[in-house]
Amino acid sequence: QVQLVESGGGLVQAGGSLRLSCAASGSIFSINDMGWYRQAPGKQRELVATISRGGMTNYLDSVKGRFTISRDNAKAAVYLQMNDLKPEDTAVYYCNAEYGRYSYPAWGQGTQVTVSS
């Protein structure tokens, strides 16, 4: 199995920055894609960014140019650098990894990001 632990959330003013970190453990050799999701109050969970093992990335349109996803395969970690944060970025952010032959999902516990206006 793969376990994910997130950190880096907090309270920041609009225009500020935060860096989220996610450390994987367990069967890390079997991890394929990793990503970050978020869920704002009263809204569905949405995919924010993904990154393949080879470094190919995709982003939610509303965060393009502001957020950067990266990963360190040696450390089995994935990061989300969030710049120019907006109040609408306020959400619980979840790390995700797909692993194994059938892309079994692993989820972090979530970390709160609050952006004040």
C-alpha cells in the first residue's frame, strides 16, 4: 500500500504564497501519477494539478500560471507551489497518488488552505 502525509497549509492573504508538501511511504516504487485535489466549502472536490512520473503536468485552468506542481521521485514526494493566491483558492487540499497495475488510489488526510481578502 501507499500512504500519503500532507503539510504546508495555512492562512495567507490574497496575493501571498504557500507551498504544500506530500510525502509518500509504503510501496512507493509502484506509484504512477500524483496530483493535488481541493474541496472548497459547499463544492465538489476538483483536480488542481497532476504530474506523471516523467514530469508531465496538467493544471486546472484557474490555477495555470499561479500554481506549480513538482515531484521528487527519489524522495517519493510531490509538491504544490501556490503563488498569487486568491480567496477562491480557499479549500482543503488533498494529495493523491495512483499506484499499482490498476492505478489504485491513495489519498492524504487533507490540509486546509485559507486565503483572506
